[in-house]
Amino acid sequence: MKIKQQYKVREMAGEHVVIMQGGHGADLTRIISLNESALYLWNALCDRAFSVEDVANLLAEYYGIDDEVAMRDASRWVERLEECALVE
């Protein structure tokens, strides 16, 4: 999978967010706030294809957590990206 190129992280009021614009005149704008971990993963993966295992490896290396915890957290992060239609 890969993060869709049309989405970029912006800083607003001290928060890092992804802004998803609505179309066709409808007010469907959504703002997704990224915590420190989500921002780290986004920046590390925004320009390349990745798997859940790649995400887990980044988390395990960065935070020094065991593989089971890293895989659980990676799966949750990827699920959220998919729910928000941020990946292809």
C-alpha cells in the first residue's frame, strides 16, 4: 500500500493534520489529527510503498518495543489509514 500523494500534512495551531477536502460544492472537509507516532510513520512512509510489517519494524526500532506490540500498533495505524481512505 501507499499513502495517496494528494494528502499532505500541515501544521495548524500547533497540531499536525491531514486535511481532506470535499468536492462538488459540498462541505465535506475533514481534518485528521496526527499524534507524534502517526506523524513519525507518515513522514517515514509517505513517499514509498509499505506493508504492515514495514510499519511494525519502524515502530519497534524507533520505540524499542517488542515485535508483538509493534505489529498490533502497526495494524491499528494501517486500519485507520484505510478507514480514512488515505492509502491506495
